[in-house]
Amino acid sequence: MTIDPYGTRPSRELEALEAKVPASLWEFVELLVLLKGRENFIDWPSWCFLPMSGWYELGEKFLSDTTKFPEIINPTCYISALGTWRYSRGYYIFDDDLYDELTMSQYDGAMPSSALLRLPEYCLYVNTPWGIQFFGSASHGFWMHLEYEPTSPHNSELRILIDHGDKIFVPITIRIGNWSIGAAVDKSVRSATRPTTKKTMREFKELFEPSQVREMSESMSHYLQSVMPLVLHLCGDRKNLTDRSVPHGERPEPNDAQKHQELMVPKPRIWHAGNNK
């Protein structure tokens, strides 16, 4: 893995998505967001761009032809991550020393709920140039955004889409709450692999051996413990963040994307954390 200094990987992937879906999908995205909180329409917190219920509705309306995404594990998770990132376009690169220090620290505390709800943008892409391991192979980076589910008692979720390269994108969804990353991952894996009928029980036993479920949980936990310090750094003090996509650099304002009601597709912005030259 190498540093992608200009964020070409996520931008290229977004362009590929835009080429596959009709322009009317984005018009509908913007309509749903603009209807937020109005009479007879659901409301959601400012840290969430569009709940997954909206993305599922979009999928049913515009993506009935599943052959458009034959290689994607979960097309809705893929589209929600890239679709949300389309309206923020922040690409984050860490100084080498800071990156090593943070990824080696292996976060093992309780889920930092209040900090995670302060993501600087609706969706981030974080470059991981020395490939944090997931299931034994290195990743290029990851998209991260937040989900709000009004029908759940624990209604905030952290959603990650791992960019493995070669069109392999792995979604991770974990509930944000007062528990450890390991416990959050266990809840997520149990929910994702829980059969709902006798038929799916038979299919479940064919697809998932107990050892595979354990391996899945362990790999997800290790990955999240490695990336969490990177994310928390971005959610915290922004003094060491510099925008290298403008001549003299700028400091990002907290939750800059969430301040504006109007929707636009911004130009990509490349944020450097630390002292990367």
C-alpha cells in the first residue's frame, strides 16, 4: 500500500457509481434531505446526512437492476457511504509518525459515543497507506459516516465501508453505546447472521460455521481498535488539520458540512493531520 496524496481512489469510485445510477437518484436524495423535519416527514439529528431507511427506499426505487453491482457485498451500504461522501468529499491523510503512533495504540475502551457524534463531516474517507489488516489482508482506507435509526433504543450507529481494492468493499455496522468495541461487534455480528425462519436457519448453518463467526468478530474488533484512534483524532482538536487542496491551507470549522441547509456537491478537499509535508 502507498499514500494516495490526491484522494484519487475514492473520487474514482464515486465517479464509477455516478456513471451507474440515474441522475434522478441524486435529485431524490436531495429532496429527502430537504424534507427533513417538515410536517408529516421524519426528523433526525444534524450529524446524520440521511438515515438508512432513505437509502433503502432509494435502492428500491432506482436500483432494481442488481446486475449493476454484481461484485458489491451490500449495495445499499456501498451507495449510502459513497452517496453521503458525495456531499462532503473530505479526504484525510495522516503524518507518518502520527499515523504509526495512533494505529499502534489499539483502542480498547468503551465506545466513545459523544466524540463519534462530532465527526467533522457527514462522511470521511481516511487513507490507511500501510494497510490496516482485515481478514488477513491490508486495506487502502475507509469511508465512515453515522446512522440514525428512530425505532431503536440505541438509535445511533457507526458505519464503515472498508476499501480493500479490486472492487472489494466490506461494510461494518456497530451500535454506538456504553459498551466496548468487542461487545459492539458481537452485537453486530449476531444481528447480521441471525436467521429469521427455519429455511434461513438451514442456510445459515451452511454459510456460517461457528468458527467463521468468531473469526469475523475478531477481525472486525481488531480493525476497529486500530482505526478508532485515527477517527477520534479527527473528532477532537482540529488545530493540526490543514487543507492542502487550497494554496495556503485552511483549518476546518467543527461540523462545517452540518452548518448549511443547502445541498451542493463540493470539490474534493484533502486534509492533512499532523506535520505531513
